[in-house]
Amino acid sequence: MKRNLASAVIGGILFLAAAAEMVCAGTDNHSNTRSGVQAEENETVTETEPCESVMGESAMLFDGSKTGSGKNSYITTIFTEHVGGKWNASLINEGSWLYAEYEGDEDGVYLALSSVSGATEWAAVYADETGTTENGREYAIYSYDNFADVFGTEFSHLDLIQVYGAGDGSVTLKRVAYFEGEGDPVDDGDGIWDCPSEGIAFLGDSIVHNPKIEGAHLKKKDWNGILDRDDCVNYGIGSQTTRECAARIEEIAGKDYSAVVILCGINDLGSGRMNWDITGNFETMFLALKEENPDIQIFVISILPTTDDYFKGTQYLITNLNAQLKFLANKHENVTYVDCHSSFVGEDGYAMPELMIDGLHPNLDGYAVIAEVLNPYLDEVMEDKTEEE
């Protein structure tokens, strides 16, 4: 259904959709800042005034400019609070809805709601209603009944909202907002990850996450399959930076893991973040883990090189950060820097293509290289733990 908001009757859902134009009013244009969600590489964003409350009448989840081209093209990811984002999705209530505003064709975007912490893995949500705002942008409304039907109501485990292009043309996303409904939150869960609380925790971005989803290129092998172990627990989330990982480290620190393996930072570099910011987030994670468990062992896997499809002419950004991570690890008695970069890099300074699935992520042979380098460290830790017991 298509209507023009300029002529809409004030009332019902259309009035509230129009109100998205006034959410967090009073904006100034800035570069690389955004309220509630991290800016990413090549992204024009807008800094907004704070919303009335995180889950008041509305919450601005994205306010910027990101473009996708073609059907099912990825546009952006919004993380929820318990996985390092800002929006507390566990407070979703009946009658609420999600709102997207964009430039492009009608019905130009759809949402994917997903969880890696223990609920529905991935669910596509298509608009209940579309229309045109007064300034000529397209909008889409996704009702509670709609997204609760496809995702379920375990909103404390709603970890990601991803926006994708729904048509063949180009779409530029401008805003995503949540509008609350009436009544109490639907989900009374605690949002704690549904996974073992002992063993070896893996924390990081998509390179850590991929074995959790057991992609076809990994031949259905998770980290336990890759490492030939039975004690690995995966906390990886695709697209995350060290900021999101540091923001959720407390949950991992509060459990009884013998070791934590961290592989993260390439997305930070891709977003233009400075090394001092990245290493500061690693320091935060080290201190939080050690405070809860002084005997825990932490392994930092070096950031892997890429093929020349990525970081062309700038592989030094990766090697420079790795040098600083190694220096930082050496300052902590319980932290070990694990150099996998040297086993991936070729004579030209880029990753060996035969170890990568797409120039950025390892294939099964690449993960086997990580296993060969990492396993001796993990074997020693777990053997020492067994002897102590």
C-alpha cells in the first residue's frame, strides 16, 4: 500500500510513522559519528541529539546514509545492547513497530532479525506498509505482529537487525527507528547466551563467527571440528569491531572459562579507527577477564592479512596494529600473542589466495592453518588445568 504522508490523516500508525521525521530532532552534519550505532567505512552520517530515552516513545537505531545496490544487497547492521550495541531489544512490547526511511524505489528495503546468542538464527521481515514522506523519501513500517511472527518473542536474544535491499535498484538508507507500543515487555528473559559456561571461549568478528554458522565452505565444521576439540564456545558476531566486543566482555568474564581466544580488529581498521582506540579496547577486555578470573589465559590471534581485494597498498595498517597488539600482550602475564599472520602472508605481502574464501575470510584450509598454530597453546592450558584438578 502506498500513500503520501503530506495528506495523511493525523492518527493511527501513519501519524506515528510521520513522527519519525521528528525523532531526536535538531541535527548537525558531522563526519564519522552517529547516535546509538557505530559509523562504518565510507559512510556519511549525522550526529543527532539524544532520543528522549533508549526505549521511550521512540529510539533512533540508525541515522546516516548507507547505500546498497541490487536485490538482497547488504546495507547495514544494528547491534542490540547485550551484544555491544545501544538498543535494549528485550524491552520490545506489543503494538510496537520498526520504521525504515530511505531513498530509492518503493518497497526498497527489508529487515533481517537474527540471533547468535540462542534464538532464531535469521528471519526476513517485509514491510506491512510503505509510503512517501513529506521530503520525498520512501518509508516502510514493520509491525510487531509481523516481526514477532517470523522471529518469535525471545527479544532478549535479538542480537542483530540487518537492512538489505529488496529490489534491483540502488537504495540509500537514511533512518531506522523503533516505536514502542503499549504494555509491558513481551520477553522476560535475561539475554544470557545459550552456550556452555566452561571450556575455551572464542570472541571476535565474522572470522570467529563463521564456524558457528558452519558455512558450506567449512564443510559443516565449527571451532570444535576445526581444532579437533570438544571444549570450544563461540561468541563471534559478524561485522563487529573491538568496541562491541569490549562492550560485552563482562558476560564472558563472569563465566568459568579456562581460556579466551580473541580475533578482532580488521573491521576497526576498515572503519578508519586509530590503533590507540583499538588497543584500548583490547586492554579493557584483558582487565575485565583477569579481574573476574586471575588465572584465565587469554590468546590474541594476530589480525590476518587480506588479498589485494582489500587493503590494497595498505597492508601496513594490519602489520602495524599486529606489532602493537604483540607489545600490549607482552605487558600482561596471562596474555599471549598468537602469530597466524606469518602463516597466511605470501611473498607479495598479501594473504595467500588459496587460504581465503573471498580475500578476507579464511576457507577450510585457512582455518586449518589457524588450528595448527593455535592448538599447541590451547593444549598446554587445558593440560595444566587437568593437572590442577
